[in-house]
Amino acid sequence: MTTHTDPGGRTGTSGVPTARRVDHFALTVPDLDAAVDYTVHGLGGELVYRLPPLSHADDWMREHLDVHPRAAAEIALVRLGPTTNLELFAYTAPGRVAAAPAPHAPGAPRLGLRADDIEAVLGALRDRGYPGAFGPVRTCEAGPWAGTRWVRVPTPLGVPLELRSVPGPAPAAAGRYHPSGRWTNREDGGGSPAALPSVRGLDHLGWTVPDLDAAEDFLVRVLGAQPLGRTTHDLADPALAAAHGVPPGGVLHHSALRAGPTDNIELFEYRGTPGPRPGRPRNSDVGGTHLALYVDEVDAAAAYLAGHGCTVLGAPETIDEGPLTGDRWVYVRTPVGLYVEVVRMPDGELPYERGTEARRRAAHGLRWEDR
């Protein structure tokens, strides 16, 4: 059984000062080469840059990234369609957890792509060497997502990918970002030779959270997200549980939110679902994540977040050499366990641009409140 509640008239606040958009979603993967190959040749993205290995002999890694001081990271950025930058990390670190988190474990992430023809996408993925799904394609029968079709598939990223098609913007989902153009990795329409058939763009970013009310409140009240509504799903049905990749039993509580001009976030809380619940992945563990916001004033944004219960990791820094010279950034750890980065990159002036035609999706003139 599925039930739906609307957001009760709540709207997002103005959120983080000078924020323009979600800049990127970062994910720690089991193997960076395999992750880049999958996102580029499997999903149709474009590799923008791959950075030299990152490590420090002092306490910098712990202070700024909240990982073991002797951790080392490899980092790549893939442009994933018209609006999305996907930052991929692969760590070596003492105590690193190499197993992917279960979908119902706190902190477990997921990605969703919007497609017109899910079966065509599944066929293309199979032809590219990525077969399999968590069961048959399902159709939502009622509520704000009535007519929506979806299926989840395993990936080499260590997190599931959802393919989703919609019959059109439903009135109850007003305010949601709907990718509607064709898939392209560049503003000039190029850089997309491996685009999947009928895929439009990223539909949503998602996390499993231990407390849906607290996580939704933080995203709305502090980050300025707009709540779009909630649904609940009875996972006593073994087929539905399998489609979510979890054991049968318990209830799934789900919240959808709009985050800035080009992104949706979905939150999942599994209540009563059996099985072990390990702690949230650390940044160096497979399944570790952070959400980056593009801001004009990094220091003001960090001060705002600190004033709303977040812990700023170290202090804002500006990269002074290498492919991302001029990038100013800082991580914060939020009260709900999510890591947020606030970042300002001088797109159009970054040194990596001299060696490739690929480009990050820049904020350009976008504003957080644009719809």
C-alpha cells in the first residue's frame, strides 16, 4: 500500500547566502577506473578532468575532509548530462570500508535518471555490458507520481541507479525540476557520443536517512530546499521490497524536494525493515558522499552554516596551483550527517580548460530561486 501527503504549504527559505545551484554530487566508489568507464561509456557522460593523487603528511586530510590523516584520494569529475557534475572519489585509507552500503542503511546514496523509454535504456545498458535490474519495471498507481514508471539497476559505482519515466508533470508534483531537453554534456550540444536512448538528464539525487523529519527540516530550513510531498510504502510486499533492494518488511517513508534551479533531492527512511544497520559511510568509505553548492561568497556561506549547527572542517581555502587553480571551497558536517561543500570555481578561467573541450556545468547566471 502507498499513501501520499502534500507539503502543507511549506516552502523553502532563501537558504545559504549567495548560493546559485547544486554544483556537484560527490561519491566515493570502489574503483575509479571502473567508475569513470561506467559513467562515460555506460551512462553517456564525459570525463572533464582527473586530478593528481591527493594526500598529506600532516593532519590536513582529517581537518578538511574528515578522513584518516594517512588517507589518499584519487578524484575525477564527469559531466553527466545537461545539468550535472558528478565528482568521483576513490580512497585508500586505514579502516576504509570497501563494501557498498545496503540501500536501507543510513547514508546510502542513489542516483536517478529521467528517461522516456526505460526498456530501451535497459537494452542499451545490457549491450554495453551492464545487465541486470532489481526486478521488473514498476508503475506507480496513485498519488503525485501516478503513471510514473521506474526500476533500479546495480552499478559499478557501489550504489543503485534508478531509471524513471513520467507521463508528464503531475499537478501534485508542481515545483519539481523536470529535465526535458535532449542529453548533452556541453552547452554547444557536443560531447555526448554515448548518450543512452531517450535519457533526458539527472532526475534526482537520493539518500537514506535515519530521521526523515530532521533531514527534511534541515534541507528546507537551512539549505533552502522546497518540499514537494511525501509518500509511504508498505514493504511487506516481497516484490516491492526487492525492487528497492531491501529485505521485505517495514515501511518506507519518502520525501521529495526541489534544491535550487536544476536539481531534485529524494530522502528515504526505512522503518522496521529487517537487517543490520551499520553507521553512515565515512567520506573515505565506498558510498561516502557530499553535496556541493555553488556560492558567490564561500566565507559567508560557511559562516551561515556554522550558525545553523554545522561544523566547518578547517577553514575555506583557495587552490593556488594545478588544474583547479582559483577554486575556493570548504566542507561542513551537518547536524543530520550529510556533508556539504560550498564552492566557488572561476569557470572559464580554470587551467584544466586549456587541455580539453570538456567543461563542468557552470552556474552561469542561475539563481537558487530560479524555476
